[in-house]
Amino acid sequence: MFWQGSISRGFHGGHARALSRKAEMPQSDKWSVSTHRIEMDSEEERCAEQPLQIALLGDDTAQAEALASLLVDLGYSIRTMALDVHSVEKDDTGNAGLFVLDLHRFSAEKACLLIERIRARVGVLPPVLLLSTELREDVIATLYAAGVDDVLPRPAHRSVFAARIQALARRAYPHLELPSDVLRVGVYAIDLPARHLCLYGQPVKLSRREFDLALYLFRNVGKLVTRTMLEKAIWGRELGIDSKTLDTHIYRLRVKLKLQPENGAQLASVYAQGFRLVRVVTSSGDRSESELPVIP
């Protein structure tokens, strides 16, 4: 049974494991530290606009979930549908600005028919990226003639897939502010497709959940994120009042990422509520981006 639904983290974070659930948005309010000046993240202020929506159609649930997770990490809104004509005809694809067709058992010939139905439903066909194991020259030529803009072998490499999506979106929407595949907060840089986090250009080894937790916090710099929000976003459920799992992960992040004022970021506990990651400008100032090493 193929899962369907809409998922959108926008530029605010959250974890793609909770694919069918709308994430609760963090509270945004002022906060201060007595010995340091807090810079509210101006990048987050532009997050009010809706992200580009991508319609993801596939017949392989595991692959579709992985692709959706990556696209959500990149900051896109995702609409997932089963890869069949009936799904397209009854579902709302009118807001999709880009289509991804992931063909597992679905033939290229059927994909061409599906593209015709999509065009009939939405009018002008948005960019289409297709993933398939059928990559004979005649098949690729047929797909391009049907309206496909790009073809990738499946399973696609995360970085290549992300780069192709970004390239298609930039060409189709040159005036739209698209999410970057690298999230930078001071001396921290997160490579979203590769799922790497670097401090001063040096990679920090994190577990999958540690990375997801860090990404959620960095996407919500300056905002209060409650324990419930974090538990549901990272673990998909509330962990229980006696659970120390979240606290353990928070402790590890503080240590591994050196979340201290001298590094320009501090992870503060908000009593009986949750946590807040804040930017801190010390008296010596942060290192400028031009001084930071490039992500390896």
C-alpha cells in the first residue's frame, strides 16, 4: 500500500519520519542572555513564504520515503501520490511546481501516458524529473519527447538527485528564492543532501537521530522548541514523562557541537518547556564566512 499525503517543513525543520503529520511550528519570541548579545536569525524571518511544492509519484514506498525525506530536508513542500493514472486524476496536483516520477515496476510507456494526464490536469506542465532502471537510448528519447526534463538512474545518489532538483527549480523559477542545500549558522554548516554537519569546516560525527535533532534546532535558531515538538519530530511520538532519551541526545549535541558562546551558538534549556538554540556574539565577534574553511 503506497502512502500518500502532504509534508512540508518549509525552512523550519522537523523529521520526515512523521510524514503524514503536520509539524507543530515553534514559538518565535525574544530571549536574552545577561553576558552576551543574542542575534535573532534574520534568515528565519524570510520563512513566512510558502516553499516550492514538489509532487512525488512512485510505486516503491521505501524509495519514495527516502526521496521525500531528502526533499523535506532541503526545504521543499512535498505532495506524495501513488504512481498511477487514477491517483493523478483524483488528487490535487494543481499547486505542484515540479514533478518527480520514480519508476520501479512502472514502465516508461505508462509513464508517458501519466505525463499526458498530468498535462491535461494542470495545463502547462511543470518540470519533470524521472528516475528509472530503463535507460536505453530509445526509452530516454521517448521520455524527453513526452515532456520529461531530466532522467536519472534509480536508485539515485542523494547528492546528484538534490543537485538535479535544485537545477530544475532554478531554471523554471529564476525569481523564486529557493532553499540552499547547505544550511549555515555562524561557524556551523550543514550539508543537507550528504547529511554532514561541520564545525569550522571540520565534519562532526553524529548518529542519524543526533543529526536530525541538530538540523531541527538549527532550522529554528532563536525559537523555543518544546520537548513534545522534538520528540514527535525526531522519534515520531511522545517519549513519556520519565524518559531521558531526549536529554541524553541534547547533552551529546552540546558536547559534540561545542555549543558554547565562544563558538557563536548556545543551546539553552527553558524550564518545563523545552530548548532554544540562540546565536551569541561575543566581544571578539564571530569569524566571518570568508574566513571559514570550505566543507570537505
